[in-house]
Amino acid sequence: MSKRRPRKLNTQAILDISRKNLVWPELNGLPDTIHYYHLTDALGRKWQTIGCHVTDAIKVFKMGAYPPWTIIIEKAPDTSDLTARELVAILNCDDKALVNDMQIILNTPVRCNQFINTIVNVNHYSIFTVLYDLKNEYLLNDPIPTPDFETMYKINPIEALSRLYLENVDTLDYWDWVQAGGSAELAVDFRKEQPTLTFIQAIEQAERVNRAR
């Protein structure tokens, strides 16, 4: 029977790692003593983990946060010009749908930094969970201002709808919206009634409104 490999919860790169004090100083001098290690990950966060040696400490780190042994001890410094594209590269994310959504949802440096400060373990599941939790938070508490949306809708309705719903709205989606009777006014009304409405739900609601006329 093959030996089961430990699940990797931290998949981000490690920028540097250094050995610190013994975890149990009273065992000093014994073989295979366990030390604390401090490492900096690709997001710029400093972690504390433990291990008998560097390779061991890295393996422990990759198994994910496990207080009090594997913890973030210093958050990443805010980067004033960080973009979602740069963040995707740092996370080494290769899921195209997720990458597209990250670029739409994390559309300001503030949001990119908030993502870094929110996520703990870096893996596909954690990226997915944190991203869509933040999306709902932005839809509820930090939506695109209505005047900005209405102005953008006149110039580029697809971009405007993407910003309003924080979704990747394409040309076919937009024509479904238009054929359902969708308009900037309806989109604003729907958002006021239900801030976390998805674009598909908005199309369905526009169809109901159109049929009721």
C-alpha cells in the first residue's frame, strides 16, 4: 500500500526562511530537536512554523495554518498600486474562470490588499471561498455608485453590467439581457431590491417584468 501524502493547504511560493529558537529549549543538544522557523510567503506575509530542519519546516508550512505552531505573525504590507493581474501571478492561479472573476471583483488596489489580508491558507478552495465572500461584501457595502453605473452604461453597457454585478458579462449575456427587456434603470432597481442578485437572476426578473407589462 502506498503511503498517503499529506494534503497541501499552502501552495504559494516561499521567498525566504530562517531558523529561530528551539521550541523546547530544555531539549537542547538532543538530535532532531524542533526549532521555530520564520518564513515569508509570496504574498509578503511572515509566518512562524516549526521543524527539525528547513525541509521539514517547509513541509509543515504547506500543510496549512495550525495554531499555535503554524501561524501568520506579520501581515503583508499594503501595496498602493497592486492589481488583480499581479495578484493572480503571485497566487499562481491557473483557473481561467476564477482568474476572470478575480480581475472583475478585485478591481482596485484596496480590494487586492483586502484579499491578501483576509486569506490565510493559499489553495484553490481558499481563493474561491474568500473571493466570493468578498464579492458579496462589496455588493452589499461598496457597490458601484448609481450615477457612475448609469454613465458607464451609456458608453459601454457590458462593462457597466460587469461592474454592477461583479461578474464576467459577455456579449451573449448582454443580448440576453436586452431581449429580456433589461435596461440601466431596471438593473438599478433590481440591485436596490436585492443587492446580491446574480446577472442570470436579473435577466429572469427582467423577463417577468416584461411579461407583466
